[in-house]
Amino acid sequence: MRTLLLLSSLCVAGTAQATVVLKMDRAEMTQMSDDVLMVRVGAQRVVEEQPGALVTLTDLEVLESFKGKYEAGDTVLLQQAGGVKGDWVMHIPGKNTYRFGETLVLFLNRHRDRVVPVGVGIGRMVVEGEGDSALLKEEYGDVAFAERNPKGKMRFMHGPPPSKPVKLSVFRRWISSLLEGSR
């Protein structure tokens, strides 16, 4: 019994600092998204839009649109809760980070005149290389995953689900086929 309690404690401790999110595959994220975009990360700024609440705003240059209303050349504004402004730190566990100049594929929803990630710590694929042979690699924030079993009960998983990199050309065909099938 002591061993079982110890193992249970270790399992809970492993996810205590992470945000728990419902595991979604790419098809589910695509269906939930207003926009799926390949973007280049631009300038960031942290603002206090409401008293006591910091928001990080990130400029995204659209390189390619797989789903949604935006087109290559558009600039969209990504909004995320939290940020650092001077000595003030508003930490949101699990949220993704964005680095100036990196190229990503993002799964996004529209919120007023901005976009927000589909989920906390998910919906982000790093683009490595160029052209059709570029590889897309899923990256996750500090999140733990949960999934529903066939009876609807939640089961917690440790760490992100493994995923293999996918070629950009394969992703293009896959998402095009998925969206054609949903019409």
C-alpha cells in the first residue's frame, strides 16, 4: 500500500507545475481552428490592457495560409495572457513562447482583431529548413496531457504524446484533404 501511495504522489507531483490540457491530434486542432497559418514571428510587446493583467502581443507575418481568411503577406496580431514588464511578471503555466524570426505553423482562433492559440501549450509546429522538404516539428509548452477513455473518464498522461516530424509538402496535402472532406 505504501508503494502505491508513493507512486501516486510521484505521478501527481510530476504534473503539479504543468497546465493540464486535453490531448488533441492535428485533425482535431484543425477543425477547432479558425486559421492554420505558417508565419514568421516579428516584434513582441507586453501591455497592461486591463488593470492588473498583462498581455503579450506578437506580430506574425503570414507566409502561407492553410485554413482561414488570411493570406500570405498579411500581418496578424497574436495575443497571449501574461508576460514580463519591468519587474512585473505575470506567468501563465504552459503557454508557448515565440522567438523573433522563427518560422512556425500555428493553429489559431480569431478574437476581435487578434488571434489566439487554439490551446495552452499546443498548436505550434516549428518549421526547420525551407521549401517543400522543410520539416514541421510539434513543440509543446510546459503541459501535461489528459485524454478521455471510451467511457468518457479522464486519464492523465505524462509528457507530450510523441510525434514524428512531417514534411511541409506532406502536411499541405494532408490538411487540404482534411478540409476538402469536411465541406
